[in-house]
Amino acid sequence: MQAEACGDGIPSSFDRSTVAALLDGNPAGVAVLDADLRYTYVNPALERINGLRAGSHLGRTFSEVLPGLRGQAAVLRGVLRDGEPREQTISGRTWAAASGDPRFWRAAYHRLEIGGDVCGLMVIVVEISDVARQRAELEEARGHVTLLSTAAVQIGTTLDMDTTCRELAEFVVPPFADVAAVDVFPPEVGHPVRRAGPGVLRLRRAALRGRGPLDEQMQRFGHPGEYVDFAADSAVTRCLAENEPVLDDWEDHRSARSASTSQRIAAILALGLRQALVVPLTARGRQLGTLSLVRAEGSPAFSDQDVVVARELAGRAAVDLDHARRYDREHSIARELQGSLLSEPRGPHPHVEIATRYLPAERGVLVGGDWFDVVPLQDGRHLKAMGDVMGHGVEAAVAMSHYRSLLRLLAAEDLPPHRILERLDTMVERSGLDRAATCLLAVVDRFGGVCEVASAGHLPPVFIDPGASRAHIVPVEAGPPLGTGFGGYRTTSVPCGPGTVLFMYTDGLVERRDEDIDVSVARLASLTLPSGGSLEDLLDRVLDRFGGDAEDDIAVLASRIREDPPVAPRRPDGSASAVGSV
């Protein structure tokens, strides 16, 4: 996920309310300058140092506001140019009322970058007095800004929800917490989750990370992928009920908890953990889960600024999680829809063998519109169809269903393959379905020993004769894809006797980025099958050999006419005699 671009000096991934919440209360003076060194933000501490209200800064350059420190403008431009932070002790005069004694400040200048774009500068200034305390505050403010700036490029790098949760947990440990857990609501699509007991909240532990030995020790409270139950008085449940951060000091409050919560807290305290900050993961008004941040004995307690930072961080991560959740939901619906629509043989047929496979693409690729069908016709003939709807996602799967339903309707009219494609093309074009599709139709006549084939932009079929050393790729004339309304399809007749295998496939089996498609298809000529060989074994070998590095879904279908068994000679009385007997 790339960070958003810069605007007026404050990165657009920060809103002004967040910047104010982070920096207004800081005792160090903080300013944000744009790339022209114009002020875009000034906190109250810097107002006091400079002796000017924030409104008198905004829109004016550094030199205009502080002419007595004009020499520092060159230093600022140097930071903009090379990106190297500078820290300097400076002296001079501002507009603040002061004695004639020189005033000294410690100033730090940092270039602001988001996604490689230079947005401006952050200037952090403290008076030299009480330097030790203010230096610590300066470092804390700088650390918070750095944390939020780098979150944009380290969280949400994929559209996988669990990966995003893991990135979030790994990002905050150890810079911000000693332990982090991300718990999310169960998915909306998929296997149902058993109900929790009354008053119990059940969430799925999506990620868990601990510093050092804590990483393994925390697994006892719920591995990633497991469901975790939270009592009504737990910090997680209260956080979601109020949709607000909850700061939980376990040592101080465990006595007032329910038995289950107290037991969990006692086990956690035994590991040296003392305080938890739980923030909601909310995007577009929808709660997705929680981020729990835990600090151990010896780590500083969570401050008010820590709460602001945690909430901002959770808000950004929640947007990434929502994108991943939406993608996962659509992907799951499309996968289930496609799986339910892919036709399997309608039952054993005494004269036809059929084997099919569907191999989804890797998880990161949206489901496609690959489909196949087998429709029995009159006189022992069968119609085989292999198609690929263009596009991906739920729409492609729905369009696939539409094509298949129309095809079954037309198959009942007993038309030759090219006429079926013509009628199907017209019906789809008139229906307004905005999804073109390729399709290969084959009608096998077992009595005539012939297969009639027609193609609408689909890859050619492969015929494998029993015992042959090479397969035969039939150069069928391919008309335009269905749904274009152009028509113009042709039927090709191919000899297809008993034992000959008809092999049909979608482009996911052969299409590769670095290779011409004709070269890839030509490899299928190496397919062989001995007489009586298993079609299931054939498809296994095909997928092992050609499907390993596929970038798209794969559908394959193999069929053949069974060879008729030898017929025993009949006696004059009509009874059968043993074949080959003397």
C-alpha cells in the first residue's frame, strides 16, 4: 500500500485534528513547514517561544516570521535537499518579551516524506533550560511522528486480512508495545462459527506478537487462527461496546473482575505484563475488531499521547483491514458460486467416460469465470462445453451461470455446434450482459464415430488416440467471443472413435507471460494415454505438468467413448456361449 501524496506541507495521510492531538500539548515547540518553508502548523509551545499566535505564522515563511534567525533558513533548505536531519543549538531574538540576555534553543529539523514525496519539514525547538527533561519529550514526539509516517508503507501491503493483521502486530512490537494482539470478528462468508455463551464475546485471533520470550509465552492465550472468548468485563469487550480506547491497569483493577477475567489477568501478570491499551479497529463506521497493546514491567506506562498515537494507528490499519475484508468476502462468494455452478457428470453413462478438474488460482488472484458442462443429447450423443468468462470476481461467476443456463436451453433444440454458438451470441448480446466469454463446443456421436467442434474465441481441442505416441491438436476455426453480436462460427468434424480422448481446457493451463500462446498450446501434443488408461490419471498428470505456475484459474475436461465389450456368440436356442471356447 502506497502512502498518500503531500499537500500543503502536512501529509494528506495526517489530518489536522490528529496533528493537533499529537502535538498541541507537547512542551516542545513544534512547527510544520511546507517545501517553500511556509508555516502550515504551529503548536502552542512554539507560539510562546516565538511570541506570535499561530495565525500570524500560517502562510508566512520562516524568514518572514523570524527575521532575527534568517540564517537558519539556509539550514532548513539543506535538510529539504538532502534529507539528513540536523540538530543545532541556536541563539537569537524572537518576538517574545524577554530580557536583554541572549536566548538559546536546541532545534531539530526533519524532512517529511510520504511514499517518496518530499512534503516539507518538521521543526522541534526546546529552550536550553531543563534540557534533559525536554530532550526526552522531544525524542518521544519525534518517535511518534516517525512511527505514524512509516506505518503507511509497512501495514496493508496485501489484500489478505490475516497478513495485514500480522503486519500491524509486528509493526508495533517492540517500538510501541511489548505484546500486541489483533482480534477480529468472524468472517461473514464461510463455515459458521459456533455460538459463544451468554455474555461472552467470541473473536478470531488474527495476529499475536511478543517481544523476545513473550512471543512464545503468549501463545497459551490464543494462537493466531483460534477463537478467543472475552467476558463482558474484559477490556476488549468494553472497548467494542464503547468504541473508545480502554486503558487497563491490571494490577490495580483485577479484584473487581469476574472469575474468568481475573484468572486470565493473574496468568498474564505472572509473565510480568502490567498494563494494556485496547483500541477499536473501526472503518467506515463498522467495527472490525480490536488492537490490544500490552506493556511489561519496566516499560513506561501508556501516556495520553500514546493513546492518541494508538488510536490513529488503529484507524489507519482498519482502513486496510476493511479493504482486505471486502476483497475476501467477494472472493469467497465468487468461489462458492463458481464451485456450485461447475457441472460434474450427471451420473454414470454406459457408453461415455468423463473426468473433470477445476484448479483455483493462488489466493491473491480473484476468482475467474472458468466453467464447463456436459449435456446429454438424443441418440446417445453428448454435448461438451468449455468456457471462460472475461474478468474476475462475483460478476464473472454470475455471468458464467447465465451463459451455462442459456447453453443448456439451446442444447435441447438439437442444433449443430456453430448454430448453438450463433444463437447463444445473439441471446447474450440482446440480454445486455456486459461480459464477453470464449467457448468451445463439441458434440460427440458415438455411433457415427465423429466429433463436431465449434469455437467462439477459445483455444483448440486436443484429441488423444489410444496408444498413439502424440496427441492431435485440431486447428478449429475460432469465431469472435460470445456476447459481441458478430457471429460467424464454423463447425469442424473430427474422427473420434471408441477410446479416443477429447481433451478441453481453459487458457489458465497454458497461458504464460513470457511465452507465446501458440508455443504453450503446442506442448499439449505431448499428451499420451495407453489403451484403457485412466482419464483421472491423465488429468492429474496434466495439472502436475502444466498447472504448477498458473496465474489464472484452470478448468479441464477429458471424455471418451467406451469401447464396446466383445459380444458372446448365441446358440440356436438363444443362450450365450463362452467367448473363445472351443
